Amino acid sequence: MKIIMLGAPGAGKGTQSERIGAKYGLPQISTGDIFRANLSAGTELGMKAKTYMDAGELVPDELTCDLVVDRISKDDCANGYILDGFPRTLAQADLLTKVLAESGDKVDFAVNVDVPDENIIARMSGRRVCGKCGKPYHIVNMPPKVEGICDNCGGELIQRKDDLAETVKNRLTVYHDQTQPLIDYYDAKGCLVTVDGTKDIDEVFADIIAALEA
Ligand code: ADP
Ligand code: AMP
């Protein structure tokens, strides 16, 4: 099963894709996590991506597409995967369609986690992520068992630089301009599933599973 996650920044794509991945034994591939890991490791890709990420802009397609094509060709993706944060532009979506079609394949589900802008800013100000494994938390909605420490790997929880309110506003503008059109793109392909992302985390997950198994 090949799933892509759509939705505004902070809609809950990472939270839900981690759970979907655990349920079906599929790798969760987050382009944002890949860029952040490169940044921590001080690679050239990380350095190039940093300027765009800090400003809340998209990293150019030429830096993004190759790494995804390479990642989904790995052995652990043979039975499918969940793309969290890719595609984010029509050019990225077209490329993914083309690459999959070369092996007679396609995206099975595009899961759109729908959350209005007014809910996003509050969510993002409370988001904390593990500096080591990237798992997302929320200081109110999804706190870790021990404050400041990741349940998964014991890493330290940090606030992302691009979760500051001003940057979040720009990320929302970029989302509406460049990523939202993908909802119609995947609807036209007949694989769009939209869930109400304002419900609590367990309910959103149950709605997604119900749609995938309908
Ligand atoms: P995205 O990957 O779409 O940017 P995340 O999964 O990181 O979003 O979620 C953003 C923030 O909102 C996190 O702090 C997360 O704990 C919280 N969150 C996710 N889903 C919900 C939900 N359904 N209700 C309330 N808070 C949520
Ligand atoms: P995320 O962790 O998904 O919120 O992504 C954080 C940041 O990484 C985004 O604001 C972009 O700057 C960059 N990024 C992640 N995925 C993509 C993508 N598919 N295309 C372009 N930029 C991306």
C-alpha cells in the first residue's frame, strides 16, 4: 500500500503516519525529517535546505525529488510506504506519478488531514519534536510520559525553529498556494480520502483506518 499524506503544516500528518506505519508495518518517510537529519549531520543538502526551512519556504524540487525517488527504491519500501510531507507541489506529484507508472504502479490513497488555519497556530506553538528520532508531541494534546524526553528513544524534545508564529503564517500561505492544489489532483485520480483533523488524535486515526479498509 502506497499512501501519501496531505494537509496543512501541523494538521497531524506526522502523528497519523507514524500510527498508520505501525499498524501496517510500512515505513514512514518524512521529507522534513530527512532534511532535519541532514541539517544536524551538517551535510551539503542540509545546509542548502536550511535557508528555505527557516523561512517557512519549500525546499526546491530539484533538491527534494531525487532523495525521495532514491528512498522509495530501498528494500524496506517493497510492500509500500507512507510519504509524509511529499509531494508538496504539482511538479513533485507529477514526478511521483511518473516514477510509479514506470513500474505499473500508483498511489493507493492520498489522505488529506483537514484542519482550518485558525487551529494551526495554537497547535504549532505547543508542538515539540524529538531531536533524535523526530517523533512529534504536543505539550497539552500529546505530552510525553516524562516531560521533555521522547517516549520512543529517550531523546531530548525540542521546539522547531519554523514553529514560531511568524514562520507558521508563511508556511500556511505557501501551503495554500503550492500544496492545496494537490487535493484536487488526487481527487481527480480517485484516491483521495479526507478526514476531519480537528477531532482528537485517536478519532482521526480511526477515521483514516476506516477509510483505508472500506
Ligand atoms: P504535521 O506532520 O502535519 O506537521 P504533526 O503530526 O507534527 O503535524 O502535528 C502537529 C502538532 O499537533 C503536534 O504537536 C501534535 O502532537 C499535535 N496534533 C496532531 N494531531 C492532533 C489532533 N488531532 N488534535 C490535537 N493535536 C494534534
Ligand atoms: P515538515 O517537517 O513536513 O513540516 O517540513 C519542514 C520543512 O521542510 C518545510 O517547511 C519545507 O521547508 C521542507 N520540506 C519538507 N518536505 C518538502 C517537500 N516535499 N518539498 C519542499 N520542501 C519540503
